[in-house]
Amino acid sequence: MSHEEILQIVEEATARGVKEVHIVSAHNPNTGLAWYMEVFSKIKKAFPQVHVKALTAAEINFLAEEYNLSYDEVIDQMIEHGVDSMPGGGAEIFDEGVRDYICKGKVTSDQWIDIHRKWHQRGRQSNATMLFGHIEEKHHRIDHMIRLRNLQDETGGFNSFIPLVYQRENNFLNVQKFLSSQEILKTMAISRIMLDNFPHIKAYWVTSTVNLALVSQAYGADDLDGTIERESINAAAGAKSASGMPLEEFVALIKNSGYIPVERDSLYYELKVW
């Protein structure tokens, strides 16, 4: 996708009231560091009011290795070119034995932690994720949460924790036994108890389904993460999320589940209450 195509998408989205762009990609040597920095700068110049959330720790690690740069150098370039906050992707499960099987060669758990630490040290905020429901065991999830809790005690830079339910289509793991709704809700509740130093727990409806995300509000989640304009990563693995959800429908579902819909910005400042 060209810079011009991206700017066109952002322009169309802002016309509909979108206030944030979330840009992640892949480990693609043909899309270089300069390409990313230029598109961030162009978005900020054309739409200064838009919050740019971009580049996971996995991508930062890849770019640092590809261009023989330090994490500090990549992070400082991101900030200089307009990136406001970091997403939490690439965390998967921190246990290196599990990582060796599901994402060998990707950023290590220690590197992921170090990159977010450096981001927080610059007064910036980020999210944290955990991908569960594949080959990991319960103690791996707890270990993952403990490591995040420890970093949050140190920096206070995480906005939210996002337990992502593994999508089983179109990938090599070929997981046959999918998690029960009960197990997903238990994991959500344990997340809220374990990560009491995280201000928000997100039930990302894209991976958990809308119905289960709504129920998750009674198990510690306080964020369902929005209508979403375009989503392709989880949709490619089977999630029903490619086209997002109409705002009116989302608000009605939250009200019907007994909760108050609140529009927030990327840093969790309240913008509107329905």
C-alpha cells in the first residue's frame, strides 16, 4: 500500500469522526524504516488531531536488527516523526519454550519488555497483550501476567492489558481443541485480579466474539475496544471483524448488557457518555 493510499484511508476515516490510526505491519525488509517514518510524518502533517498508535515491539526489534540500530534510536525516530503511543502486539506468550514453537525468530520476551520499558521512560504510554488458547498452559499465562505486572510497577506506562483469544483458522498450529467460553472468562477475571496496577482490561471483541466480550464486562473487563474501521489480521484467521461494527449497534449492545457506553480516546480520556 502506498503512502497516498494510506492518507486517503485516514482522510475518509477522519471525515467519519475517527480520531486514531493504528498502524502495524510485518517483518518486511522491502518496507524500510524510512518508509514508516515518512508515512507517520505525512499523517501528522495532514491530520495533526489524529492520534498515531504504531509499531509493535516485534517490529521495532526487527527494524533495529535490519538497520543495525539500537532500540533507543528507532524509538526516538518514531517519536520525532509523530508516533504518539505503542500497541501491545508481539507479546504472544512470554515463555520462551512456547515462543520457540509458535513464533521462533520473533522478538524475545526480554526484548519486548525492554522496548516497552524504553518507551515508558520517555513518558509515552503503551498497551500490553497476551495471546492465549493455543499450545500454552495456564501457568504460562500467569507467568506472562507477572512479568507485565512487574514492569508496570517499575514504569506505570501501560494503559491496558488485552488478552487476545487465539484464532485457529489459516495457520500452522492446527489447534483442535478451542477454549471454552468459561475458560476465556476465567482468564479475563484472573487478569483483572493479577494486574491490579493496570488501569484497564480490554475484552477485545474481535477475538472473543461480541457476545462473550459483553459478558466479560462482568468478569473484570472495562473496555471493548470500539467499532473499528478495518481489521484484517484476526479476520484472516477466522474472526468476524473485517468490517468493524456500526456505532449505533455497539452502543445499543452495551446498554442492553446493563453498562454505560463511554467513548474514549487512545489514552483513555472520556469524550462522550451515552
